[in-house]
Amino acid sequence: MTENTSQQDPKTQVETARKAFEEEFEDFVRLGDYAEVLKLPLVEALLKRKEFEEFCRRYTGKKGTIASLKKLIGQSGPDKRAILGSQVQQLEKWISDRTNQVHYSLSAYIQQSQLERDRIDVTLPGRRPRRGHIHPITRLRERVEDIFVSLGYAIEDDREIETDFYNFDALNIPANHPARASQDTFYTTEGFALRSQTSTVQIHAMQRRGAPLRMIAPGRVFRRDTPDPTHNPMFFQVEGLCVDRGITMAHLKGTVAEFLRRMFGAQTVTRFRPSYFPFTEPSAEFDFSCFKCGGRGCRICKQSGWIELGGSGMVHPNVLRIAGVDPEIYSGFAFGLGIDRMCALMYGLDDIRLLFENDVRFLEQFD
Ligand SMILES: [Zn+2]
């Protein structure tokens, strides 16, 4: 109320208030129509409701126009009090009648829109749970297994803790043999060690199943190596063994060459180099033509065109005999290769330890 209005007589003040209300209400009157409110975006309806509530408070609030008019009633003479009282009351009712509809349509619309906004939208894509995948070494191992199973080989799985007998003696590596030093492993209790090669499975398999026999044994082996980019004290090997009547070096070469062709492509060439292993005679290491450059020379094959992969040979008669197979009747070939080394080559890893650290950021790339 301005100075000016307070000097007006109460009846005029009621009339002035009514006119002021009517003028301001012009801005909101259309919102009493629900169809009009429907055209508003939710944010704007919220804004309008705030403005409208402030407007109403100025008239009907505790410190609003109606409240101050009511004070005038008490200050009026007894003769005018009743008339003024009923005039203020009428104005109050008139204002509330006019504003109710706007309150109602705005609130109804806002409530409805918020409900719709918060409702679960079943057409939205859901949040997928994080799904793991197979470790690259396991994937490679499965590929190797598939190839050999299709060649008629069985898959043998055996113990990782071995006796000296299976890890060394049975493989024609007697005590004090220099080969024991290069394969120094981890010893547990007296006479037991973590196997340093999967060749131990050859002995178990021949003892259990006898000849003829065709099997591969993928698995972990252990060496007392200091970890570096190309060494790890635990790594994966695949061992292969074929024992039958009349098995020759030609079968070995044919099998390894076929495996590498299936693994790295039909153009792959295999090469054998004479070598020495205590448990085979003759022995050979085998290389294959680089899968990256096809033999021309690149970073992966260190410009040689060849990749060294594993060792092989004809099973030593002593090994057959110890495992209970008669070397006069049967002969066989064996081979072994490192899966992690092959994995590092195929994926171009500079450090083999990445495969064992189990850093999810690294492993995720192999999905
Ligand atoms: Zn190459």
C-alpha cells in the first residue's frame, strides 16, 4: 500500500485493490484453460506456476493486500465496519474463485508431465552387465587343441607337481645331466618339483594307455627364470606325442607342417634344424616362415624370415622302455612348443609378462 492509497477511504481502497488484481491477472487468465496449459513445455509450466504463486501471495498472503485491508476494518468506525467487512470478504472470495482454476490446471499438468518423465521407458536400451571374455592364451590353446583333435589326437591334462622321476629320470635326464641345470625349477618337498616341461605327461599317458597313442598335453610349466620381456617363471606349453608301429621322422615333419599350415595359413613353410634333447633321438628344432612378412624379413622375425617355435624328435628308446612301451615294436615322435611365445608373436607384444599381469585394460583389447 502506498502513502497515497492509505489516505483513500477504505471503500476506495477495496476497489483499487480489485482493479489492480484484475489487471495483473490478465497475464495468467488463459492458464485457467487446461488446453492452453498443455501447450507449455514442462519447464515453462514450472516457471509460470512460480510466478503465479508469487502473484497470489501478494494479494492473499500474510502480508498481502487482503491482510492489510482487513486491518482497516478494525480501524473503521462501528457504522462502516460491517459494510467494509463484507466488501473485503467478497473481494477475497472473488480472488480465490478466479485463481483456483489456474492453480488447478497448472498443478495437474505438472504432476502428469513429471510422472511421464519419471516412468521407465521400456524402449530405451538397457545397461549391459560387463561381460568377460576368454584370455588370449586360452583362446590360442583352444585353437591348437581344435587342430590336433581334428588330426585324431586326444587331449591329456595332468599334474603340475611332479616327482624327479617323471620330470627328469623318465625323460632320459639322469641326475647330474647338464640338461637339469637349464631346466632348474621350483622344488617343493624332497623329491617333488613343479614340472619344468609338459613332456612329463608323455610318460603318464603311455603308462596309463599304452601304445598306440596320439595325444597333446597343453599346460603350465615352471622354470627358475627371472622375469623379463621374453621370460616368465611360469609359462604355457603344448606337448605332442604319437606312438605307433612304423612311425618315422616323416610323420613328425608332416604333422608339424600341417599344424602350422592350419594355424598360420596354407602358404606357411616349415623348416627343421638338427638339435639335441635328452628324450628324443634324433632331435630337431622347427621354425616356420614368418606369418607377417611371408619370409621376406620384418621386425617380428628379426629380418630372418623365420620364426623359431619349438623342439621335436623321435622318442628315445629309453623313454619308451621306461614308460612300458617296447621300442622293438613301437616308435614315436614328440614335439613341444610355447603357447605364450606364439601368442606374443601373433599379437605383436613386446613384453610376454603382459599376458600374466591380468591388467583388465590390456586384456580387454582381445575381445
Ligand atoms: Zn617377418
